[in-house]
Amino acid sequence: MPIPIEKKQTLLDELNAAYPLSPSDIQFYRERGYVKLKHVFSSELLACYGEIITDRVFTLNKLTKPLEERTTYEKAFLQVMNMWRDDEEIKDFVFANGWHALLLN
């Protein structure tokens, strides 16, 4: 379900708002390959994009085996790769604010 036009700009503004990364955040990421950043987005934004991403995962899911025939991994995870390549709203979320560039440089 697409984001309603009247809500889209507000969400895009939030996605692209500055979120300062501390030197320790950047260092932690460089050493471990991940960092947990708290309170980056509002619950409204996360609910909206969560619905979009969940709907897209179920649409693109190719795993149709019954649960009893799945491997342990297939029972635990439903994985769809690179959804951002086919969905502009997911791309907006994935590449918001360019934070990934700060961590990787």
C-alpha cells in the first residue's frame, strides 16, 4: 500500500533529518560491522514503512513449501533480497539521510 501523498513529505522529511553520529558510534560500526542507534525514527514512521516492507516481502516471497518440509533456517527466516531495487518507498527508507556513507568512510 503506497504512502498517502499528504503524509509522504512529512515522512520523507523525518527520514532525511539530521541524526548525529558520535565518534564512538562510527568506531563501533567500523570494528564490529553494525551499530544500534536508538530513537532515530518515530513509531509512526516505523509503522508505515514496516507495513510497506512486510507487504512487499509477502508479495515477493518464493518459498511455498509447507512448514514441515522446510529447513530450520527456512522455518526461522523469510528472506527477500534487495527489495529497494524494485520499490521506491523502500528505497527511500533504505537510503535515508546517507547515514551509511558516514559509517563506511
